[in-house]
Amino acid sequence: MDDLDLNITQQDLTRLTPGEQQQLQNFVQVQVQRAQIQKNIHDITEMCFKKCVTGTISSGKLAGKEDSCMANCVDRFLDTNTVILKHLETLRARQ
């Protein structure tokens, strides 16, 4: 795979048909959204882990208290995110 040249020039893009350009744009948007989702999952996991896991994980499992704390932390984060998104949608609709 090292021999594969993945550099795309502006000239390469102009050779694409409008339909191909749209497909490429859609593909890039999906990849950006996936990357953002992965980053959000990582951030949530890290935040909740730091908050909930106080000891070491020697058995390969979280302690009961840590497990429920993680679940609650993620649930509250998602609930908060949903409320914020709904509020932003309301503000956008008013404009």
C-alpha cells in the first residue's frame, strides 16, 4: 500500500463529472461526520472514565459502583447533548 499515490490534485477534481464531484463531496462529508462521532465517543469515554474509575482495573471489569457511574455519566452527557441540540434547532428556526 506504500506504493499507492493518494494525492488528489485540483486537476484531478476537474476531470470528475458533476455527479462524481457530488458523490465525492458526500463521501467526504460522511467521513468527517464519522470522525466527529468517534472523537465525541472518545471524549465522553475519557471524561466519564476519569470521573468514575478511581482505582485500578485488575480483574478486567469495572467495580459495580464504577460501572453504574459510567452508565449514568454517559446517559447524562447524552441527555444534555440532546437538550442543547433541541435548543439550537429552536433558535435556528426562529431566524
